[in-house]
Amino acid sequence: MPFEADITIVAQALDRFYNDSISARKPVIDQKRLDQVVRDLDLEYYAKKGGLEGKKLQLFLDKYLAYNTRLHHPAYLGHQCAAPHYAAALGTFVNAFTNNVSSIYEMGPASVGMEYFLINWMLEKVGWKKAPTTLARRVKDQDFGGGVLVDGGSLANLTALIIARSALVPDVWEKGTPSNLSILLPSKGHYSLAKAAGVMGIGAEAIRFVDVDEMGAIRPDRLQRCYKRTLQEGKRPIALVANACSTAVGIYDPLDEIADFCQENALWMHVDGAHGASALLSNTYGRLLKGVEKADSLVWDAHKLLQTPSLCAALLLRDHKHLDQGLQISLDASYLFHQKQQPGFDFIHRTLETTKSGLGEKLFFVLGALGERGLGKYIDRQYGLALQAYDYINELADFECPVRPQSNILCFKIKGDSKTQMDIRQRLTDEGRYYITTVLFNGERYLRLVFMSERTTLAHIKDLIGEIRKIRLSLLKDAKEQLL
Ligand SMILES: *Cc1c(COP(=O)(O)O)cnc(C)c1O
């Protein structure tokens, strides 16, 4: 096996890719047409003949990487995907080759151990009780938190809501979903939650939206009214979901007050912290999650703000028993679920998956490299930069920002209609100078920056503003010429 030689080739190619990205020598994005990608990479040839190793591997990788979008690039301000730390990629690689999974302990003691440790590490950050590492203690001392790593925040949200439903309707797995269930969401809730309502047979139309303020944050003073109205309709909400933070503009709901309301009304509180729960590691921004410890469940993606490659999302519960009982179905899986004397722990009953990737390696290797302080500093930097950029843009006469950022997400627009913002983003993407997105917020289209790369500075934002102004002028000129 040309193992070492090929690994060296891969490492060198990635090193070039990384350096070309951080130095901005190559464009952040360069989308070739699909047919060209398939042709240029000789996929057909290799699929038939094989032999992708050595010199051929090197040539192939150079082409392949040239067609990649560059997340480490300072001009990468696109989606909420991490610019991964190389150590996290190494962890992913090691697990990929050993292929130890974390569904059952005997298929990956190191992988399970790592995941179990990480769940405890996260539980502690939330303020929940860590699970004991010995079976005897687990049986004796039932009062502790629990969690599992799954493939993404969407799946984690779905799993959380399924568990909340089991808590409200204990025989749901046998009898099916009652027709009067509902979910309480802020209108800026992530669309995976509406999808979950569909998957669970609750139906998106049964969702009831709670009132929010002009930034899209839940208004605790209006919760009572919304809740009462929902009950009067004959609906039974399985949970109230709060954002920490919202996807569109990155605003945190007031968790503390929401949690008090949920406790008073014995309502399951689920916190969607897919993006913003990582602020728990920051001394400066951790306060945004004040009250999260009073919630019942939390989703926390590592592949967004913890420099971890996709996908690695934690579903965490204050009380592990809900997680250990909430996904039970009496199918015959006795070959997996027998009461065996075992030295470890199985995760299989905590997820919708059967074979479950070893996801601990993705996060642990970066945590092990930087330490939690290092990750906290990264959050501080990215959140702080969004504020600096806001202070700069908000002062400009031809620009406006709808909200002051609370995370590393910043929305703004240049004078002009929604189409102008869309056209600007299109032009930027075509030129490959900056990769940004747009978002619809309170009925208007905004440009949206997500600060993921550690290499982005305020100077890049000033340059981007200059680019946007130039594009706008050229769009105006084009429009005038069309009129003449
Ligand atoms: C990204 C995000 C999700 C979805 O997570 P994936 O890991 O992309 O599936 C859900 N909720 C919020 C608030 C998010 O930001």
C-alpha cells in the first residue's frame, strides 16, 4: 500500500491549498459548470481504470482543489460552515481509516470514549451534570445529563423534538402521533424545525409562532398569550423552541425569561444553539446564553463555530433519561440491545441512525490542539469583528444595518431595492473576490456576512464595501443604458 507516499502527496496539496487560500492568491470561489467539473477531473476514466495514486493522485488533487470553495480565505463570508483547523481534519482522517463507529462500544472504544467525554465536556459548559463514566455509578446515581453527537443540527433538532414528543405522549411509538400536537416557534426559527414537524406527522401548519420583537427575538411578555391561545385551540405543544442564535441575523432569544415561563407551565424548552451555543466558551459572550441551564434540551453544532469539519452536532439533555427512553421502539434489534456485561457505553439507542459515525474525533482533535481557551478566543475574535464591521458600515451614509450583531453574523444593505442586493451578491460571486450571502429579513433583502475565517480583518470589510459601491454604480449605469 503506497500509504505514506500518498499521505505526503495529500498533505502537500492541502498545504498549498491552504496557503493559496489565506494569502488570497486564489479566488475564494470559482464555480465551474458541473459538466466541466465532471470532465476535467477525469472521473469517468478513474472510475473505469482505477490507479488514482502517486503522481496521478497529485495531478488529480491539484485540479480537484482548484475547484474547491475556500473556507479559510479571508474573503469567505458565506455560510455557517467552519474553516476547519487542520487537526480536526486529522481526527476525521484517522477515524475514517480505522472506521470505528460509536453506535456500540465494542466497535470503537476509543471513539465512544471520546464522544462520551465530549458530551460531558459540553454538558458542563451548559451547566448540566456530567454523566458518570462507570456503569455502577450510572445505575446508582440517575440524576445527570446526557447527549449524543449526530450528523448535523437539523437531525439533532428533529431528534430533540421526537424526544420532547415522547415525554408528552409516552405511547407515541406504539400508537402514532396524536392529531392535536403543536410546536411553539419564533418566526425566525430554523427551517429544519418546520421540516421536523413534517417528518413527525405533526405538520408544519400545526406550528404556532410566538411573538417576536423587531430583531426577531422572542418577547417573553407575550408568551402567556400565545400559549393560552394555542391551548384554547385544543392544541398540545410538545415544546417551545428558542434560538441561540437565529440563523438569519444571529440574534439570541432571552433564554432566562423564556425558561422561567416554560418551567411555570411545565412546557419542554428546546434551545436551538446550532450556531451560537459555542459562545458558551467565551468569557465575553457566554452571557448571551444566560438561563440555558434551565432548558430541557440543546443543540450545539461543532461544525459551525468550533473549527470542526462537517458534520458534528451535539444533542444535549439536562436529564439523560429522556434521551435514553425517548427513542424506544419495540422492533427486534435484540442482537444490539441485549443486556451484555460490557465495560463501556452504547450510543445506538440515542440516535435515529444505526451505524453511527465516530464523530468525536472531528471535534476532539481541534479541542486537543487549541484547548478550550483557544476555541474561546476564536469566538471572541469572530464576534468582536462582526461588531467592528457593524460600527464601520452603520456609519456610512449609503449603507444601513437592520440589527446590531450579537454573534459573528452581520446583515446590511446598500441604498437600493432587494434586487440591487441580489445583483450585487451575484456579481461578487461571479468575480470570485468575495463570497457572501443574502437573507430576507422583515420582508427586505439584505446582504449577509458570516465571519468564519480567522484571516478576515476589518480591512477586508472596508475593501468589500468599496467593491459593493463600484458594482452598484456599474449596475446603475447598465440600467440607464438599457433605458436609452
Ligand atoms: C445551521 C443551523 C441549523 C441546522 O444545522 P445543520 O448542522 O446545518 O443541519 C439549525 N438551527 C440553526 C439555528 C442553525 O444555525
